[in-house]
Amino acid sequence: MELNDVDHSKNPSANALPGSITNVGIYITVEDLAKTVNFYDKVFGFNMKELTAANPVLARVKQLFDQPAFTTFDTARGTFPGTQFPMINFQEFGGVDRKAVHHGVMDPGGPHPAADCH
């Protein structure tokens, strides 16, 4: 999650939230950015810009995630139609193995259905 405050925002949006927080962004790492964009565009009516080739990962991003194996990085962002906030940012990293998350204890508030819990 990213919060931008009035005092440190370089270019506050014309639609900035009132108060000290001007923008809220959520970042979600996905396995396949193209499939994710297609899904959110079709199902929720997002209108995310067309994807370009993934970029090499900056050293600061590797350090932020403590993941020197990252090789590529690509993002797409959007909002639910008719809303301004929060901005949802999907990100895909290349160069690392993906491992599915499994809950040890069934949690109705967990990120995936109870059928996936072990």
C-alpha cells in the first residue's frame, strides 16, 4: 500500500483527496500481467493502457524487495470505473521462481478460498 501526503507530493492530482493524504495506491504482484489486465478490463471495466515490453529491474527495486534475482519488471494500473481511489497497481517480476501461498489454518478472511487451505 502506498500513501502520498500533501507535504511530500510533487504533483498532487486535481482530484486529490481532501486532507493530508492526497492519494492511495495498492500494489499487487501477479504471475501473468497480461492475463490480469485482460481479466480486470473485461470483468470490472478497467481501461488499462496496453502493455509494453518489461523493463530491467532497477537496483533500488531489487533492494526494496531484498531480491537480487529479479531481472524484469512491468506494471499496469487502473481504478474501478466511476471511482478515483484507490489506484490499483499490478506488478510482475521476472527472474524468480513462483511459489503458491498455502494457509496452514483455515481462515475465512484469507486471500484464497477455504478449499485451497491445507
